[in-house]
Amino acid sequence: MADSDNKISLLYVDDEAVLIDIMKAFIQQYSEFTLDSANCAAEGLIKLNTNHYDAVISDYQMPETDGIEFLTEIRNTGNEIPFILYTGKGREEVAIKALNAGADYYLQKGVNPKVSITELVNFVRHAVAKNKAEKAVREQKSKMADVMNFLPDATFAIDNSGKVIAWNRSMEKITGISAGDMLGRESYEYSLSFYGKKRPFLTDIVLNKHLVRDSDYFILYPDDEKLIAETFAPELYGGKGAYIRCTASVLYNSSGEITGAIESVRDISDEKSAEKERSELIKKLREQKSLIDAVFDVTPVNFYVYERDMKFRYVCTKGAEQIGMKPEEMTGRTWRELNMPAELLEPLEEKIKEVFETGEVFSAYTTYPTVLGNRYYQYELSPIKDVNGGVDAVVSTAIDITDIKEAEEALRQNEIQLKEIIDNIEDIFYRTDSSGKITHINSSAHKILGYSSPDEIIGLQVEELYASPEKREELKSLLEKNGTVSDYDVCFRNKDGTLIDLSVNSHQIYDRYGQICGVEGIIRDISSRKSAEKETVRIIEKLRNKDCLINTVFSASPVYYYVYDRDLNFVYASPGGAEVLGVTPEEIIGKKKSENSRNVDFAGIYDDNLRKVFATGRKISGEATYSSAEGIRHFIYELSPVTGKDGLNEFVVSTAIDITGYKEKEDLYKTIFENTGTAMVFIDEHAIRDYNEELKRICGYDDDTLRECSDLRRYIPEEELKKIREYYSLRLTDPASVPDSHEFSFIHKNGEIRDAVINIGIIPETEKTVVSIRDITREKQSERELREARETLNFAIDGTNLGLWDRDLITNKVFHNDNWADMFGYSSCEIEDDFRFWKENIHPDDLPLVYRAHKDHLSGKTEIFDIVCRMRHRNGSWIWINSKGRVVEWDKNGHALRMVGLNMDITRLKETEEALRQANDKLSLLSSITRHDTFNKITGILLSVDLLKESLAGTDMVSNLEYIEGLVDAISEELEFARDYEDIGSLDLLWQDFAGYLSNEKIPRGIFVSADFSGIEILADPMLGKVVHNLIDNAVRHGNGVTEITVTHRFTPEGFMIIWEDNGTGILEGLKERIFERGYGTNTGLGLFLVREILSISGITIRENGARGSGARFEILVPDGYYRQSI
């Protein structure tokens, strides 16, 4: 709701009407606020869409849509209005959820509503002020971005770390890189689009002057805070390159600290065609002075008071110090006695005497020598009158306006210099009014356009200069749409009728009311550039036609062609041949191969062969390795002479073919053959022709034996060899009838018969065979032992309902007993001994947990594989399984080979747990809603009582109202206890820092707390912090003057013990157990009861065993396994 007197407008959303009414009553006490209300989130959203508010205050627990959901809907619309969640829901998770959703503050209504409303008002003030400040910063940044984008020159800025913080549209245009891609980049990345490499820019040099030594900038204007320089940027305009002029200046923040630098870049390539004019411009730029960048500060006023006898009655400290004196040495003396300059003070004395006589004020200007040199002052002489109206004294106030005078003179000089620059640049500077009439033009315009003087152009309509009216209309449309145009090519008609090519950079100008009042800009003569472009196109087209046919033919060939002259320089290179060297044909012509070779040794050999061909006239061929742009390449080449008219070898033609693919395959096959991990044998004509090291290892024979052997019966039993030959014949006639692999036996060197798996492949269209052999002797032995162990274990557990599983981690074969299969509605014969049954039937949501538990066990993180998950029953339902197991066999390297475990069906247990959870959730929800509603009612009562106390102040009713407040406070404390007690045990145990809670607790003034341990964590209920708070509260409430609390520790055989002691009166012997009972004590009797309940969740005990008169002493015993050193 808009408010004419700029009050802070609030929207309060709560489903309790009484709280809304009371909130309005309290807010009305603050004149700076207005309050509107809504009784639900839906109504609040409607009001936010139709009215203006400065902040929203909302309850959390409301019907249909709660406070956090209400906040989420607001934020989803893009509305960033300050939002404060004000509720009786005091849980930490609610506060975290609210702040994560975008709430500015979270405030619990609390037991003392008046205090909470005061805190709420402070939160509102801070949130609204912060929101306004952030909005102002965003608007300022938006304005700065607009200014940057409207600059005609390419401009960017970096911070002190070199990170790009601004990148305008002109910069996007010349580099082809958007601001979104460049903002935030650093490490000179912005220089890649200019120079093709990372190097300092002028912005970096203006921030770090030492970088100028290694740069190639031609500095035109050096200064501590500003640099102007020129250089060549080869990567601009798609690699064409351009000469650029760069201007860089440092950036300051409001504190005068340097925060970065800004640089503008201008293409001056056209200026390079006129070196004389360029030199004159550089000279002028070097000679010009820097413009005034800041407004001079006003010097404070100096005061002097004169008596009638011209003695100083009073002199201010600053006024005295500026002329090298002190006030005390000037007071009571005349200017003559002080030897002040008579030529300045005598005229002043005359004027002072006139003021004494006339009583009128006199003002004038004068100069005066000070410790800083001669300063220019504006002074005023004013009479000080006595009670009778006579002039008692004259006061002189002098303001140092030297800086202003100097600034005015400097500004005048700078305006003259600026006009000289504009008049002397080669481009046309112009300005028109809103009707298009030319109102200003610089001196270059009439020279470019063929007029006798600027006056002849001023007053013309700008469209009269355009050769094409359509281009003028198109330019106007762009200006109206965008407000600015850059590098817009047009054609003007000179006074003599000839046409001239120009490039326009213009923008709209505005009057002080923000209305468009005309257009101004720079127009550049690009006739030379246009002519050069046309000539370049003609030449390129002619060359393209000449080379097109040759390159087309050679490009279609896999052969690379090169032609060398007698100096071994390239005279021709086919496109493919140049590309493999990492260059273009144009770049390589006229250079030697050694200049482009990455392999110096190869280049030398190749050059020697070229010389031999020139000398002998005979062809030479060879094979070479070359480090090309694509990596190491293998080539075969041939060098052939070409004879000239004089009979001498005039050229040598080199043809090269890339054979890298063949070489890589050859090396790859060799690597695979040797490193496959399986014994590999190559057989030709029933004899071993080649083999790898693995074959020697598994059979025990050496190289000599294997090479000399031609009879396979030495290695393979006769019956096995017969079967292999039979399979070999079948592979030639009926391949589908033969298994890909099969088991067989072979003879070790020591005579032992070993088991193996053999795989035989016939090389197509040959009688050559490749054989792979894997020794499975140990596996076969393990299978026999495993089968015997399974039979024994299965017999032992057949009488239980546990499902036994035994998994081979190498083959993934899994043995299951009958109970395991029956658990899922199958018989043992229906389930394959394969791990796939597990993966296919575990619930998809549980599969990642099973994989993680399996991985943790195999890596040694857990001693037992223990997982609870769901698996699919045969009838399609999901049953809950608790699977436990462990690795029982490892190889010599410590790698797991075998796991054994048991499955238990815990579906009924899970169903019971779920039923209990749902019942508890319903009870918890009912309790939470009831407490929330009750807290709202209590808040309403307390706020109403507070209002009544103010209206009945001074009457006997106030004491009755205070009694009511006490009763309501007691009810609130009971509800708080109920909420805390409900939370006990509801969440998982956490590792927590007990000493950390103690150091973070707010200790009442006058109590000193010390602890002798830290870095030990306790596994306890998340409410452990409540234990620390209640123990401190107990000492304050019942210790009768406690001033010191000491917390020590010791390790005992039973566990880790924390000893909590204070210097209070202590506890009577008969009450040491009763103090932990609920309801016992002088207050609520809930504090120590809650302490014991929280600790007992993780088996921690607490007892009191202090001596009466020596203070309370609590011993907290943490059992083994529930404490550890901090991680």
C-alpha cells in the first residue's frame, strides 16, 4: 500500500484474528509504520499483487499454505521484498528451511511478546533499509552498464586481481566474444582475442608499471594513473589484425582506493596510411595535459576578530597556522607588531575602520602569502555590535578559494585544448538538432566533403549529404530503436557531386528533461579502405582461379606433394602436405623444410637426401618419423629430380604417404599379445611359431624348448589333443557346432597335469591358428573345497529360516541354499547360480546403497557387509531382507576372492516399524498443531495483558495482571518442555563437540567458566546442546550465588568421564537422585530431568555426588564407543 508520507508499509499474514488485532495495536505505537493484514497466504498473495508493501511478516503454521510455502511462491515471482517469519514454531530445522527459502529473518514469538515485537520492529527496520540499499546498488550498476555499452569505443575493465568486470558491446563486436563468456575471466585471457596469446594489456600495466618493460606498446602518454599507447593486434577481425590505440586509467572506490583499471580500444588502422598526420596527433597527445577528474574540496573558513586599535582579539588555529604563527602569539597584538606585509594589510585596515564607522558588511577578494605559498581568499568584514548598538569589534571570515580559481583556469584551458583536439582530428565531428539540421561541425568536415568552410555546412539538413535517402532512413530507424549506431557504412555526396565512402558512429543526445534533442557522432573517411578491399578481392580471385585446379587435383589424392628449388626452399606444397606440417601453403612457400620441422635430426637427413638427388639426378626413397601438428606421424617418401632447359636438375619433387595408421596397429597388436594376461600361442602347420611370456610361466618351459618343439603331444595328453583337432576340423566346416572355449588339460614341465580353459581362433583364408590358454588349476581345486564346505554349512543351517549365499568374486557365481530360494518363492533349481538374480531383483532405490556397502566392505572400511534392502518376490511384491556377510578368502596380493553370508526376511519387522512411525508422525503432527495454536493464544493473552497494564498503570489491577502473566509464563514453559521432550530420540545420534557447546553458550555476567578439554566428540542425541544449557541454568537458579563453574575430565575403565562442578551451596544428601525427577524443584522441575533423558538415549549416565557446602558436582559417564577424538 503506497503511503504519501513515506512510512514503512507492512503486510502481516496470520490465521489468528486476535493476533492480527493485537499486532496492529502495538504497531500503531510506532509512527513510522503502517500495517495491513491477511488471514491466509492466498489473501496475502492477492494483496501483494495489487498493493505496494515494504516488508512482509508471516506466521509459519497456517492452513493450506504454511509460511515457508508462502515465501517460496513470493520468491518464484521474482519479488525480493523483505520477508520475516514470525512464529511460535521454534525448531531449528524450521529456521534453516526458512532462511534457505529466502527469508531475511526468522523470529520466534517467545514468552515475552512485547520484547519479541520490539525485536521484530528492529528486524523490519534493518531488512527494509538493507533492501533499499541493495536496490540502489543494483540500479547504479545498471546505469554504469548502460554507460559502458553506449561508449562508441570498445571498452572493458578489470579489478586488482586481473578479473574482467566489464565488457561492452563494442568490445563484443570487434572480438566476437560475448560479455557473458568473458566476465569473470582472468590470467590475461582477454588478450587471446587480440594477440593470440596471454600477455599484459594496458590495464595491467597501469596497475603494475614494471610490466611495461616487457611489452611492445608504443606509449604516447605516460602517467601514474593514465596511459595512452598504440600497438598491433594480429587476431582482430578474424585474424586480419588491426592497429589499435588504447587508453587505460585506474579506477577508484569511494574511499579513494584503487580497485582496478578501465581501458578503451580504438581501431586506428586507417590512420596508419597517413604517417605524417599520425605523428602530429601523437605529438599533440603527448603534449596535452590530463583533464580535471575530481571536484576540488572546499577549505574551511578562517576567522579573525579585530579591536578598534587593530589588535587581534581572536584568531582561529587554522588561520594562524596558515601564515606560520600560533593563535596565542597573534592575540592582543597588531599586524604591524607581527611584521605582516603592509602592502596587503594597510588596505584591509582601511576597510576595517570603515566597518567600525558605518556598521555595514564589506566583502572583497585578495591574495595572501601562506606556508603553502600565495593563496587567493574571499573575505567578508562584519560588525559585532554591543548592547547599545555600537560596533564593538569586527570579525573577518576568509575562505581560501585558490583551488576554485585554479580549477576555473585549468577548465578554461582544457576546454580550449578539447576544442583543438576535435578541430584537429581527421574524422568529422558533427551535431544536429531534433529536426536533422546540422548545428555544429569541426574543421575536418569541409575538407572531406569539399566545402570551403564549416560555416557552409552548418544549417544544412543532414539528409542533403546522403547519396541514398534509404540509407538515411535506415540509420534513423536504428537510432530510434537502439539510441546508438556503430561502424555504419554510408555514402555521402561531395559538394562537387562525387561520392565518398564513410563510416558513422552516432548516438542520440538528450536535454535536461530527458527528451531527445538531436544526434551527435563521429564520421570517418573510409574511401582508402574500401578501395583497398576491392583491389584485394580482385587479386585474390585471380590467384584463386589459377591455383584452384591444381589444388583440387592434389587434395583428392592421399599423396602429399612438395617441390624444392636448388636452395632447398619450398616452391610448392599441396594443401594436404602443408596442413600436415601445421601451416598453409602460403606460409611455407620460400622457406626451408628445416624451418618448419619439429624434428631437427629428420630435417637434416631429409636435406642431405635432397642434395644427393640434385647432385646425382637419381631418385631416393625412404621411411621417416615426423612430429607434426597432429602428433608423431610415420611417412614413406620418394624424391624425384626435375630437369631444366639447361639440362641441370632445377627442382626436386617429393611425394609422401602417411602410414601412421598401419604402424600404430602393428604396435598395438604386439602390446596386446604381450600384455593380455593370458597365455597366447601362434600356430602354423601344427607347430608353434610365436608365443608370449605368460605361456612360459604356466607351462614351465624356456624359449629354446618351445622354439625347437614341433610335436604338441609333448605338452598335451593324447586324448585332449584328439579333441582339439576334432574341434579344429569342425571350425573349418561347421563353426556353429563348436564352443568358443572349453576346458582341457596340459602337461607342466614338472610332469603335473594341469587344468586350463582354451580358446582357438582360425585366421580367415589361412591355416594359421591363434590360441589363448588360461590356467584354472587353482580354481578347480577351490571349487572342490568350496563344494565340500557348502555341503557342511548347508546341513548346519537347514533347520533355520536363514538363507545361505556363497559368492565367487572372480566368476560372480553364487551358491544358494534351499532357504534362500524359498525366501523369494522359488526352489533352488529355478534360480541360476549367477549374481545377476541379485542385481535384477533388488529395488532400484536400494541398489546404490547395496553397492556402497559392498564396496566399503571390500575396501576394508567395514568388518561386516551388513545391508537392509528390498528384493522382489516371485509374486511381484517387495520383501525386506537383512543381508550380512564377509570376505573369507583372499589372493596373495590381498584381493578378495570369496564372500559368504546369510539373508534374513525382516518384512514383518519393517511393517511393524512403519506402522509405529506413522502413528508417531500423526501424534507428533497433532501435538505440533496443538502447541502452535496454544502458543498463538498465549501470545495474544500476553500482548493483551501488556496493553491493559499500560492503560491501568497506577491501579491495583496491575498486580493481578502480573499474576496472570506468571501463570501464562508457567504454561509456556510446560509447552516448551513438551516440545523438547518430544524431540528426544526422534533423530539419529550425532558426533558432537561437548566443549564447543560450552564455549558457544551465553554465560550470565559474574560467572566464570573454565574447561580443561577440547577435541573430543560424543555420540549423543542432537539435543546435547540443551544438556549444557540446562546445567548452566541449574547453577544460576539453584546455586545461590555461583560465581565459578569448572568442567574437567578423566578416562576411566568404564569410559570417558566429564566432571561438572560449581562453587555454590551444593545439594543435600537425600536429594541427589530426586533432583532428576520430573516436577521436583522450586521452579518447573524439568531442567535436570530433561538432561538425564537426553543423555540416556546413547547410554550416557549422570549423577550428583558433591558435598553439601562445597558446591554441586555432576559426573557424566560416556561409555566406550560413544566418544572419540575430533576428526
